[in-house]
Amino acid sequence: MASHSEGQESFRIEKDFLGEVKVPSEAYYGVQTLRAVRNFPISGLRLPREFIRAQGIIKYSAAKANMQLQLLNKKIGEAILQASLEVIEGKLDSSFVVDVFQAGAGTSQNMNANEVIANRALEILGERLGNYKIVHPNDHVNMAQSTNDTIHVAIHIACLESVTKELLPALRTLRGALSAKTEQFKELVKIGRTHLQDAVPITLGQEFSAYVSMIEHGIERINRASYGLKELNFGGTAVGTGLNAHPRFSELAIKEVNGVTGLDFRRADNMFESTQNLDAIVDLAAALKVLAVSFIKIANDLRMLSSGPSAGLGEINLPSVQPGSSIMPGKVNPSIVEMFNMVAFQMVGNDLAVTMAGQAGQLELNVMMPVAAWNILQSIKIGANASKVFAKLCVEGITANELVLRRYAEMSSALATALSPKIGYEKAAEIAKKAVAARSSIRELAEEMSGLSKGELDRLLDIRKMTTNENET
């Protein structure tokens, strides 16, 4: 397969059953990849590094298994292993050029990997690129595989690695930062709010403890959803029957995957279900959506509690990280919190895309795997990165305005709630109404209207005790 030149451009001729295509001479990808690039100039988006790494792991593990089964020539196999390792390490990422929105099931993406590894293996062997008589993308690199199992497996590997190595550590960091604030603020009494109206007292630490619990529950949900990712249909080939794969291929290949990743993947209980179904991905996306909803709640609360500085609640201060206005001098916005909200909105949207892809399975295959892969991996990545930034640049630096907290708590008409067991709901409501109208404290009016002694009022209107179950009624 000779190289040619047109002007300054050098190319080689490759062919498939559709005909001949000119491929850039130095390109590791080949004819099928180039057809996909020309057919799908859609978004400029590519499946991420985590997915390409997973493809390298798959091709490495398949070659290892086929060599153990004496189905793949050792010399060719060793070259494929070396090329696959380079894919795993990210050395060939620039050669993965197919758009996210591509042919169904990810056939183009699988062939991109097959061609890159085949051509790099040829180069390792001292052969010219495109000489597929020596190392063939389908016959050697794709041996005992199909797009229909490898792309599915790549999603599971990429997601579980990303969750384990990126997302969960980031969430634990965020949980730790929120826990530290819970402890720091545990004695600071403030007014609680329901319906955005004054409610009974709570401590700022108790308020932050709810955020800690949200993140803890999010971690638990993601851990539960991640269990389903451990099932692989590796070796199921086209529809789950394992056609063209040795009976022991699946077992050996998954063992190699575990050796590379350090994770405990296993063969799917039902290869047919696993090949045609994206339920494990849909489940994880749902867990990420719930996490995103918690992110939004926490972010919205912090924006409200820090509003001001002169005309808002002003109960807490967020760290100042950058100027907030191009026109108003000195204005500082809750920039990190706003970023956190936007990330969460994107995660919610990604969940819908994954859900739509998941419900699109038909008969023996779900062909919408590439878009599911891109959206789920984006949610994991931005969720992890945003959690780390939010913890470091926002949560760790939050301070409390203690005087503001106490003033709001002591002036709130909701303190009348503590009087109602002694003087009745109606009398307590009368005191609360008058306190609002007169802009007086509940304590001042209770001394006039309740008939309770000073000592009784001291006990009932102890705002710190109102935040626990210690107050007797």
C-alpha cells in the first residue's frame, strides 16, 4: 500500500468494501474512521479520555486472552499489547477523532480504536501504516469482539473507574468540608425558616448538618448504582451468544481487565440482557441526578444566607474570589456557588439524555450507547471537579455573622411557639401578631400579656434550648 502526494499533502490509499479512501500518510486511524469523520461533522465533541482509556483496556485484555488461548500470533499480539498500553496511557488520544454523535452503537468509535492500534502495532513491527495483511484492525485487534460488547464494556469501565477514582473522593472532600462547618457552627443559634418565613430556632451547625447528610446519601446512592457497572458483557460479541469468541475468552479477558483497573468486574449474569440494555447506566445517571438536586439545594441556601451585604439576610459570609460586576465597583458575587448550580443543572439535563438513550433499546441491541457514554461521563467529571472546587474555594472559607444570627433569632415572632404549651395557641398567636405589628420582641410582649413569671419565660424562651429536645413543656 504505497504512499502518494497531492501538492504538499501525503496520503496512503486504504479500501473497504465500499471502495478506496485517501488517508493521511502519518495517520494512525484508517479508512473506516475517516469515513466517520466525513459523515459526522456534528458537534466537534469527542468521547473523553476516560472512555478512550477504557477502549485501550479492552483491546489490551482481548489480545492477552486470545494469546493465552493461542489464537493470536505472539509477535502480533505483543505489538498490539504495546499499542494498547499507549492508548491506555493517553499517548494516542489525538488519533481518536470521531464525533460523539456518530453511527449507532459506536461502530465508528470501535473501528477508530481498532485502526489506531493496528497501525501503531504495524509501526512497532517496522511495517508501513495501512499494511493490514500483517496486522488487521478486525481480524487481530478486534478478535473475539464486536462493537456491541466493547462499547458497552467501555462505558462500564470508564464510569466505574471515574466514579471510584474521581467522583467519590471529591464527594468525601466536600462532605469533610461541610462536616467541619457543622462542628464550627454548632453553638450558633439562628432562626429557622419554613416557606421562607420565620420558624423556630435552629443552630447554624444543624443547618449545615443537613448538607452533610445530603452528600452522604448521595455517596450511598452512587455506591449502590455502581454495583451494576461491574457486570460486563465482554465476549458476548454481537448479540450475547459469544459467536466468534472462544468459550473461555470472556473469563480470561475480564480477568485481564481487573488486573489493569484493580476493580472487580465480573461476567454478566445474562449476556443477552447486558448487550441490549443500558439499565446500569440509567441507574447511575439517576443517582447523579439526585446528587445534583442536593447540590442545587445547598447552593441555593448558601446564596440566600449570604445575600447582602447590606440589604439581604447576611447570616454568613462566602469567600470573595473575584470581582462581581463590570459596572458596580466593589461588588462581589457568590461566584463559586453559582458555578455549582450550573454544574448541577447540566447533570440534571444529562440524566434526561441518558434516560432517552436507555429507553431506545430495540430487540437485541441498544444503538444509542455513544450519547449515553458522553453524557454520563460528563456528569461524573463535572460533578467531581465542581465538588472539589466548591469545597476548597467556598465551603472551607465560610464564616458566620454571629450578631446577625442572634438578632434575627431573638426578634422572631416564631418564638411564640415555645409559649403555646403553657398559654395556649390562641394567646401565643395574639402575642406573635402584636410583636410583628409593634416590631417588638416576643420576650417583651410575653412579660406584659402571658401572665408567666420571669423565671418561666427565661426557661421557655431560651433560644439555645429550643434547638434541642431538652426544653420541658
